[in-house]
Amino acid sequence: MPPKHFSSSSKEILEQDSVELLEIELRRLTNAVEKLEESNRYLEKAIEEEEEEEADLDIYRRAIKENAKAIPEHQSKIFEISQRIRELKPSSQRGEDRKDDDGSAWL
């Protein structure tokens, strides 16, 4: 059985205390969303050009719908993982500067 930190379950991922593992999953999901969006643009262009067989165009339309359903699911996971990372990282590691009352920032 693989170690717990390699599980793809959203709940198990969010229970991780390893910022590094959470950031890896965050990058993976972000990349997946980018690829799904890129795929949809390509498929939409192919449908508009109508140079494919009708059966292929139907497959492209189905793929676009499936991608469109997966994108918000991934984005929701991205949000949850981002929140978990914020919980685990001290503000100084997140690049947040403290500001004095006069508005000036200090490190």
C-alpha cells in the first residue's frame, strides 16, 4: 500500500501538514486546469473549422463538456489547498509584509 502522502483523496491531501506536498498538489492541479482549458480551446477551434467528421465533432463536444465539468472541481480543490497552505505557513513565509500604523512596510 502506498504511503498516505501519495494518496489522491482530497480529504487526505488537506490533512497533510507538509506544505511542500500541498504545494506539489497545488501545482499539479493548476497545471491540469491550464491543460483542460487549452484542450477546450483547441477542440472549439476544430469544431468551428468543421474540417472533421461529424462523429469526431460529437466526441469533441463531449470532451469539452467533460473538461468544463472538471475545471471547477479542480479549481475548488486549488482553493482548499491554498487555504490549507495559508494555515500552515507563517505569514513571513507567505511574503506578507507587516505594516506600521503610518503605512510603511518592514520585513
